[in-house]
Amino acid sequence: MKNIRNFCIIAHIDHGKSTLADRLLEFTKTVTHREMQAQLLDDMDLERERGITIKSHAIQMDYLLDGEQYTLNLIDTPGHVDFSYEVSRSIAACEGALLLVDAAQGIEAQTISNLYLAINHDLVIIPVLNKIDLPGAMPEEVKDQIVDLIGCDREEIIHASGKEGIGIEEILYAIVHRVPAPKGDPDAPLQALIFDSVFNSYRGIEVIFRIKNGSVRKGDRVKFMATGKEYFADEIGTLRLQKQPKEVVECGDVGYLISGIKVAREVKVGDTFTHIHRPSPTMIRGFEEVKPMVFAGIYPVETSEYEDLRDAMEKLQLNDAALVWEPETSAALGFGFRCGFLGMLHMEIVQERLEREFDMTVITTVPSVQFNVINSKGELMRVSAPSEMPDPNFIGSIEEPFINAQIISKSEYVGAIMTLCMDKRGMLKNQIYLTADRVELQFSMPLAEVVFDFFDRLKTISRGYASLDYELSGYQESDMVKLDIMLNGDRVDALSAIVHRTKAYEWGKKLCEKLRELIPRQMFEIAIQAAIGQKVIARETVKAMRKDVLAKCYGGDISRKRKLLDKQKKGKKRMRQVGNVEIPQEAFMAVLKIN
Ligand code: GDP
Ligand code: MG
């Protein structure tokens, strides 16, 4: 145990975590030259395509230093604010963290928030100045920032480049010498913290854990403390590039367990498992509860796939502990699920994973934050779907969630950022010059204005030189109204939105225009109307389709006709019939595309 080191890599997105992880794996010969590919740990297709880390990934390395053999467990973590829950769980399994800062970018918002997560868990921080090979690197300036932020000595900061392989040996040396070995009592009753899990259709659920006390042997009978379920440890081992089965996983180590668990609900990330014989009386302090920020409905395109979708959601939840959901019905869409996400990127990823990993075709409805509605009887209702909003006559008041937003940027963009934030109903709380050229701005803003397109707009106006982090600060009373959308006179609950009254007219108008673009022509005319209560505030029309697309094939050969029909069928993916109108997925997201 004295030769085990558990550490994670934390940083702002794109500061080079995954690339540095590659170099560490290479240097320690954990992967052969043949197996090596860039951002090796980002093994999900989605991660590779988007070039971002979504999941934390654990991998074990051997390292020989001064004649001692060390076991290093590395956990690579995502940097995007939507996935900070992944980061906080990884941190709970570690004693140390490499804090990477891009030498050309300097400290960004998630550098700070991830650092605080690590400090809260008493992790030893090893500061690394990364990407020093870049021509635009400003090592002295960024080192000043790091010293300011964590109060370390300048000499503690390691110069590195994941790309060029600079500083790798020094980092490994620092991990061995600065990160403490795991504490814990190898002879105490077993306590293993489950910090991740994966559904495997052949072998059942794989549980990833970190042992705090005791040890576990292959074949042991173990009990998951939160669920009370008991299993045999059919296979245990450590995580290399492939899983490496072992007879025993020791105190302090990170490993996996397979015991033929088929039911997703039986595994809870954050749970502790222990032995049936000589059980531990206490669980390990789990993780803070996830606070979803954005809610939306997820519905199967084919209503008959509701049960399959439930099954898929349960399996996905195993691997995405930040996803929360419950059943919901919509007048327009039928049976589906109300889901809570950490942000829009998280929502997008969930939708894509359902489609890719579970072969589901789903519709996601208009996203919303959660409002507190105090009804006329003085009762508090939590409303996260416009359809749950009571009739205006029964509403006493509505409170909406507010956040403290922290934006770091260059001083030349301060004016543009202020304008954007004011437009989003934000209030400037504080302005701190980090250096002559870098400013930290703190705003109080409604969450609803930030979760949707705010970040993209911030990036645009600052030419990429702004980073954002935020936390919920509480609820404040706001003048919100429900904006209904009607198609041919029928209200479509899945298209309505809750918006601030000052913006309702503009939104209604723009939303109708956008929907007109997005809803394809059909055999009949479609009237699109926006209404507040009984009052219609905007109207657009989708003209009827004039020509039968098949007409061109009249008399033509049948295979061509069939191809065309097939093409139409494919085009139908992600469309839902509401009443007699076909609505494509993009229409449900139209609200996000106005401005
Ligand atoms: P992550 O989001 O923190 O995991 O960052 P990645 O490892 O995915 O790297 C983000 C981008 O920076 C990629 O395009 C990398 O090729 C690039 N990059 C990573 N490390 C270095 C480095 O040391 N020097 C340079 N010049 N580029 C790097
Ligand atoms: Mg990464």
C-alpha cells in the first residue's frame, strides 16, 4: 500500500489533460507503441469525434523509481462545467491532483472550480504549466497566476508539454514523492467506494471502485450497503488498457468488480460495498447529491418503444450518475420521461448516447429550468415543465433560480461582456483585475438565461477569450409567463416555454418564425400561433405542399420509386406526429435558436 499513488488530472477544458495522460501511459509502458493513439483514454466514439472528455477514465500504471516499484492509478477527468460531477467523484478516489494550466491561456474559470473541488477533498496539488512548447506561451505570467491562486512556491510548478513529451519524468517523480500513499487499514473490514459503473451486455454491470479499508478477494461474498443486495465477486481486478483479472485487490487500490449484476437499479454510484462476513458498520461518505440545472422531456419517436427507452435510461444512468429522470406524460407526445441535466451539453450527450449505445430514436422537448411557483393557496410547487405551470389565476408568485457567474476574460472584452450580461438580466457584482490584462467579472444572473446559448455568445463576443463557471445562488421572484404554441389551433404542450414577461412578445414572434422554417410542408396548411393565456401574440403559416414528390417517378422504374420512399422514411427519423402535424426534433429546440 505504501507504493500506491492515486491521482487525477484536473484542468480547464482543452488545457491538455488527455494528451498528458497519453504521455504518462507511454512513458510508463502501460501501452505499447502499437496500441498508442491520441487521447487514448477518450474511448467513447462521442469523445473522439468531439475531442472532449465526457467520462472520467481510470487506468493503472507501473513505475520503477530508485529501485522501488510503484503502482500509479491515474484518473483523467472532463473539463467542461457540465461534467464537474464526474470530476468530483474522481477526486474522492484520489490523494493527489495534477493541476494543468495552459501556458498560453492562463488560469480559466474551470481551473479554479476544479481546483476548489480538489482542495475541499484535501488533495495534494501538483501545479503543472502545460503546453510550454507553444510559441504564445507566457510561462512567467502564468506562473504568477498559479502562485497567486494556490499559494505554492514558484519552484513547485513543473514545466511540461504533453505534446512534446516535456516534463513527463518530473511529473512522475512528483507524483511519487509529493502525493501521499493511501491511508486506510488493510486489516479492517472491507470498505470500497463505488465511483463509476458500466453496463456490459455480456457480462453484466462492471463496478469501478476504490478500496478505503480492507481488501477484496476473488470469490468473496460482498454486499452493496445502500441497496442491501449481495453478490459473489466473480471477477475482480485492476484497470489496465484492458481489464486485468486479479486474485485480490488491496487496500488503497482502484479496481473493478464483475458479479453478473443485470439490473441497473441495483448499482448506485457513491455506494459502499463490504463483506458479508465481517461487514463494515459504516458507509464511506458518498458524493454530494447532483443538482440538475436543466430539465427536458425525452420521448421515444415510436410510442411502442417506451419500455425499451426506460431500460436504456436505466443502463445509461449507471454510467452517468448525473442523469436524473422520472416518468412523465405529455398530451402531445404520450409516455416519456422528465429528465434533469447539468447543462445543455450534458443533455445533448445523453440524447446521443441513447441513440448510439442503445439504438433508441428519441425526441427531446423544450428545455427549462426549475421554477418555484407559489399558488394562490400559498402552496409551493416545483415546476420544471411548462405543462405543469398552473393557470395564471391560480398563481400567487413565481421564483426563478439565480446563479453566481464567474467570467474570466481579457480586459478589452469587458464592455461587450457587460452588454451581453445586462441583456440576459444579469447584475454585475464584482470586477477583479487578475493581472493588468485579465479580468474576473462576477454576475448575478437568472439561470434560465445562462443555460441555453449564453456560453456560445460569450465565446463569440470575446473571440474565444472568455471562460465561464457558475453555481446556484438561490431563488428570486420573477415575472415569468407561460408562452403557448398552437398548431392549427391545438396547444402543443411539448412546445411551450416559460419566459420572462419583458421578453415574451419578442420570443413569441421569433419562435413562430423559427417554427415556420423548421416544420416541413405537409399536405395541408399549418397555422403556428404563440399565445399567452387566451391572447394570441404571433402567427405564421406553413403553406401546404403542392406537388407529390412521387409524381416525378410516375411511370418510372419501381426501384427508383422505392429508393425515394426509403429516403423519405429515413428523413422521418426524429419526427413526431402531433395531432395530424409532423414535427421534427429541431422544432422542439427552436427556442434555443432564437436571438
Ligand atoms: P483536455 O480537454 O484537457 O483533455 O485537452 P486535450 O488533451 O484533448 O488537448 C486539447 C488540445 O490541445 C488538443 O488539440 C491537443 O493536441 C492540444 N495539446 C495538448 N497538449 C499540448 C501541448 O503540450 N502543446 C501543444 N502545443 N498542444 C497541446
Ligand atoms: Mg480530455
